[in-house]
Amino acid sequence: MSERTLALSDLRINGHRLWRSLMDLAKIGATEKGGVCRLALTQLDKEARDLIVRWATELGCTVRIDKIGNIVARRPGTNPDLPSVMTGSHIDTQPTGGKFDGNFGVLAGLEVLRTLNDQGLRTIAPVEVVVWTNEEGSRFVPVMMGSGVASGAFSLEYALSREDAEQISVEDALKSISYQGCFEPSYSPKAYFEAHIEQGPVLETAGCTVGVVTGALGQRWYNVKVRGQEAHAGPTPMNRRRDALFVAADLIKGINRIATESSLNARGTVGCMSVFPNSRNVIPGQVTMTVDLRADTTEILDLLDAKLRKLCSECGLPVEVEQVVHFTPQPFDSLLVESVRRASANLGYSSMDLVSGAGHDAVYLARVTPTAMIFVPCENGISHNEIENASPKDLEAGANVLLQMMIEAAGVDDA
């Protein structure tokens, strides 16, 4: 083993600098409870994007913006003809989001570049850090929009035409913050890595530092509308009512049941609901709600879909079911997954295999390039919450694993 190999295996990121960057980014859209509200393509998102672009430019990267607003910061390699090694995540948040979801993956990538600069190391292949547009799907649906367009999951035209609750399109929102670029959102990296907090309690419960993510659950999202009939709450007998909310409540219980009975890794959630006319003494005439189904196999996901549609067809009132998101369970590249295990062991970190219950940009990238994810614990497994937290030590560990994997994939020029 050469002295250079030994030196590279001993290389570590600057944990204090990573933490400081996370805290600086978290100031943009900070909430009173210590979280972050920074929805996609808002002015706050623009401020955060501007900060990332400035940091990347200061590192000597070239920065380009594609037509769906994805930001790609590129550190050149000594062989520009080679495909890049890419890492990244997102910086948009939930309305009551935290400091680490997505943000950690982007800033861990920038910290890898800073470390390479600190050590004067030149990679053979170019190294890129990407910020994907609208991963959360809080303002615009579909979720994971920027990576979805980049991987061909849906068209650029479709994504640009999506509108938020105020009928503002993605294209108009991009233009309003000056982040609609001219490059085609098409990428073919040699490999894609994404570091992320787990967003669940498994690693913390097991006392493990690194989650080796073997794949991600497939998902189906729906808009469901129950149509009843408004009527006066007093004069209308119980047996004469067409109560949309009563039926919706039964549907919610049914969705919980079909997920629980189908598989240990099945999930069923109703996250949003709107009641019309929403008046105290009027029997609800219409309920609209979201349904989120997830599973680790296509067969179980399809079974959940069939069971949901059966529930809706037998509930006694007309129900409209519109599927708005569908992606199948996605395994990650077996060789890269093994490299996460190997890097964790070489660095002295405990690890365990996990399947991601959440969707990530890596899920779409895995369709077009070898992909792997690195999880680190989050406090009490809480995420999509203002109290979301992770320890500086664990975040540093995840970034160190990312550093080793990117060096391995990109290669280092010894000349």
C-alpha cells in the first residue's frame, strides 16, 4: 500500500466547518421553534440558492443552472472527458421543516470539495455537487421534481406546467427568482451518492452510526374526493345523511388497516384533508384528502393500490381517486452499497443495512446511473418537523464516508 493510499484513507472532513455551514444555511427561513420553512422557488429558496452558489464559486467550481432550476457545481478533474462523480440533495423544506433534511447532503458534498481543496488533491474525474429542485413537493407536485426530470421520470414541459395552490406555475416561479437556466436537465454521471439523515428511529435505536441503504420503498400518492350532500345538522335524521366526512373517516381507518395487514414495510398515510363547506352546523358535502401508500416490493404496492380502490368503491358514496405520483421500489447499486459498508468499516464506524421509507432524489438517479445512499441517525427518528436534530459527530461521520467513496469513484491524480 502506497504512502498516498495511506494518506487518502486517513483523510477526514472538517466537522466544525460542516456544522457551521449547516447553521448558516438554516438561518434562511428560520422558524421560532428552531426549524426552517423554505418552500421551493420562493424568495427564501432564492436566498439559500444564492448562498450555495457563492460558496461553490469561492471553491473554484463552475456553476450551471438547468431548465428546471437544478444547480450543478463542478470541480474539474484532470481528465475532463470522463463522466463526473456526483453527490447532492435538496435545500427546499417542508412548511415545518428542520435544518438537516436534504441540506446535509448538499453541504456534505461541498465539504468534500473543501477538503479536496485543503489537501491540494486533484481528482481524475470531475466531481459535482447538485441541488435538486422541489424535492419535498410541499409547494408543487410531483415530489422530487428536479431529479425526476433529470432521470426522465416525467418531462420538463410537464414539470414546468405544475401549479401551486395559488395557480403559480413552476416556470413562472423559476423566472421570478431568476433560476431557470438554459441547460438541458440531462445527466449521465459515473456514480451518484447522497448523504442524508435517516428520518426514522432505526439507527439511533440500534446504536449504529451509518445506515447502508440498500434501496427505497416504492410510492403511490393520490388525491381522493368523497362526494356527499350538505344538509342541516339539526333537522336531518342520522339514517338520511350523506355525510362525506363520516365516510372519509372510515376510509382513513381502512387505509391504516390495509397497510398494517399487508407487510411490515408497507405504509399508509392520510396527510391532508379539506372539508366542504366546513361549517359547524352543516353536514359535510365533500371531503378531499391525500393518500400516501408505500411498500418495498412492486407486488405489495400494487396490492395496496387495489385495496384502496376497493375501499373507495364500497364506501357508500361516490369517490374519485386520482393517482398523482407513482414510482416503484428502487434497489441501489450492489457494488456501491458494498462500498458504503467497506468505507464505514475502514473508518471505524458501526453500520447496518436499511431500506429507506422516504423518497429521495437518489431514487430517480438510480434509474440512470449507479447510486448509493449514506444514512446517519437523527434524534428520536424525528424529521419533517421543526425539532429535527442530528449530532455534529454523526453528521461528520456520514460526510467522511461520502468523502472516501467519492475519492474512490473519482480517483486521485498522483502526478
